[in-house]
Amino acid sequence: MVVIFEYRQILIEGTLVTISLAVLSLLLSVVLGLIGAFAKLSPSRGLRRAGSVYTIFVRSVPDLVLMMLIFFGGQTFVTQIGSLTGLWGYIEINQFVAGVLTLGFIFGAYMSETFRGAILAIPRGQIEAAMAIGMKPWQIFRIVTWPQMVRFALPSFTNNWLVLVKSTALVSVIGLHDLVWNAFSAGRSTHKLFTFMTAVMVVYLVITGISDLILRIVDRKYAAGVRRA
Amino acid sequence: MEPERTFFEYLQSFSEAKSPIDFVLIYDNLGRFFDGALVTLQLTFLALLVGGLIAVPLAIARAYRKLFFSPVIRVYTYVFCGTPLLVQVYLFYFGLGQFKAVQESFLWDPILSSPWWCVVIAFTLNTAAYTTEFMRGAIETTPHGEVEAAKASGMSALTRMRLVILPNAFRRSLPAYSNEVIFTLHGSVIASTVTLQDLLGVGRWLNGRYYLAYEGFLTAMIFYMAIVLLITVALRLAEKRLLGHLRPRETSSSAAARVAA
């Protein structure tokens, strides 16, 4: 316990990195998820197919493999494109960017499934009614679709977020100084890895506990007007 | 004047110098990737098998809350479902050595100091925790009528569990279990972080050895995709067979609609 207190500074720093990584990935995944959901529901067959290829691809490749491919391969790829076109020289993709891109990409696919289900759960008549009174597509999305979509999507969204938070631990493998990496190096130098790993687990449980609380409040806000059984 | 070359030598030089991906090198190391795939599959299925066996009694205990150890199991599943698998693997592989008692115990030399066993233990406990939770849900949602019917026909509690509740709960949890199988496979890449040569481990080895950027990871990725495809197809067949009675029955009008479409 005393050791943990001595190293509190780098543990707190690591926790902040982990949290910011998770939040940024979540934002990216929501954007990708919305695009993916609308692609899957679009009347165009090509877009629908692209949407399902996205989901199938993400489901079949483990996250760490994709992360390493983006971190190690992406660097070379971007630099090669730069030297081919002569537009830019050496560009470095750091671990944080690679982590956000990978996690956002992966969870975007899961989010797109979540949002697709939520949009389908909105009665079709409401959208027809909105069109009938002359709302523009953006207005329909903002006033009719979005508030109810959030309500229907929230349970599955919560689940995705919790899995996402746990997946952030993987960025320590490509060397980002997140909570796991910092705790690991602290544990290495003090020969107390069990203590430090237990501390990491506690931090993750606290993060998930707090997000559970926040999401319950959001749920209450968006469930206004729903009669609970 | 270029010297005469065999077709393979031509391919080799093209692959090394011109193409962005050195596919001849991948071809040369394909055997290692198959070994890696074997390690991945071993880890995944061993964990799933043992984890599933552990999960059944735990799920029953959780579903019938009266048993006093239900809260203890809840703490176990909460901790293992709420923390990253990577940290759990680190806890077992690097963490246990912190204690003198563990290092001196008879288990240390054959099991707890080997990365393979530590990974298997961590994976098993992890998948058992997830399986326990969704199987508990399946047991709890057993229709009351089924239990009543079993009671009415004079089955004892054990027979009821064995013949009515468990088989139906297994069936209903099959879709969730398909996800769990895929996630366990995805999680198995973590084995490569503790020096095991699984698929990703081989990919990392190849990239490190020849100083490459994509080849190892791309090959590993294709292998993973193939494995997931096979597992998905197999599980879908199982679902079709075991959950066939729950599918919407094909009526003559729906068949006609399909022909028309």
C-alpha cells in the first residue's frame, strides 16, 4: 500500500492518459458509428454492403493486431505515400494517435450496430409524420430520431463504452505511457508487480463504476416521457 | 545483359525489391504461422472448455440466490469482467512472483513460472466469469411453465436441472456464447505480450527479425479472419440445429413472397 502511495504521481498521470484516450476514441467511434448506421440503413445497396463489410472486418480481426498494424505499418505507409507523391516527408504516428484511431475504428463498428438497432426501433410512422409536416432531413434527425435513438441505444452504448475502457489497456503494448504501462514499470522497479496490477484493477473498476453512475443519469434524462413497467 | 533466372528467382527479387509486401518471405515462413495458429487455437479452446465447465455450477449458484456463496461469485465475476484481460494476464505471469511463498511452492516450477500456463489460467478465469453471467441470465429466464411441468411429472430437483432447465438454458445462451467464443479468440492475442509464439507472436517475430512494417501483422490478420470465419460458420450451423424450433415458421405466403421478390 505504501508503495502505491509513493508512486501515486505516475499512476494518476497514467490514469489521465487512459481516460483521455478512452473519451477521444469514444467520440471517434460515435461519429463512425452514426455514419455506419446510416450507411447500413441507406437505400443504396453499395453503401449497405460497405457498412456490413466494415462490421464483419472488425469482428474478425483482434484489436491488438489492428493496433500494431496501424502503429507500425501505418507509419511506413503514410511515409511511403508521402515520398511517392512528394507532398510530405517523414510523418510520425505516435502511440496515442494510433490508439485513438484503432479503438475508434473498432468500436465504430460496434456502435453502428447499436445505432442501427436503435433507429429501427423508432416507429416508422413518426418519421413519416415529420416528413408530412414538412421537416427537413436534418430537422427530422435532430428533433425526432436522435432523442429516441439515444434512449434505445443507451444500454448497448453503455456496454460498448465499458468494453472500450478495458480495451485501452492494450495501448500499453505499443508503448503508450498509460495506466498499465506506468504501473508496470513502477512494479518492475520495485519488484511489486502484484500490488501494482491490483491497483490498476481497482482503478479500472472505479472508472467503470463512475461511468455506470453517469450513464444512469443520462438514461433518466432521455427516458423522460417513457412509462416504466 | 541480365543473367538467366528461374521464375521463382524472378518472383523473389520482384517481391523483395518492387512489391510493397514481400510475399515470398511470407510464403517461406508460412509453417511458423501455422504453428502460431495452433497455439492460438489451443489457448482459446482450452480456456473455453475449462471456463465453460467452471461456469455451469457458478451460474446455477448465481441464479438461485439462496446459496450463500452467490455474493462471492458476484465479486469474482465483477472483478474479472470489469478489468482488462491484459492486466489479469500480467497479474498472474508477472505478479505472482512477488510472493516468496508462491516461488517456493511446488506449483512454481512446472506451472506458475511458465507463460503458457499463466495465460491459460487467466483466460480461463476470464471467460468463466463472462460465461457465468450470461448463463445465469439464461437460467433465470427459464419459462416458469417448464419448471412447473417438470415438477408435476414428479422430477426431483436434480433431474429437473439436468433434463429441463440446463439444456434449454444452454440453447438460449448460444447466441451470447458465439460472441464469447469470438471475444476469447480476440483476447488470445494477449498471449504474445508474455513471449508466447501465438499467431500475433509469430507476426511480431517476423517483423522484428526482418525489420518489416506490415508483412507479419497482415499475415496474422488474414489467419485470424479465416479462423473467425470458420468459427462463425460452425456456430451458425449449431444455432440452426439447436434453435430451429424458435425460427419463424415458413408459411406458404412468405415462401411465395420470397419467390416474387
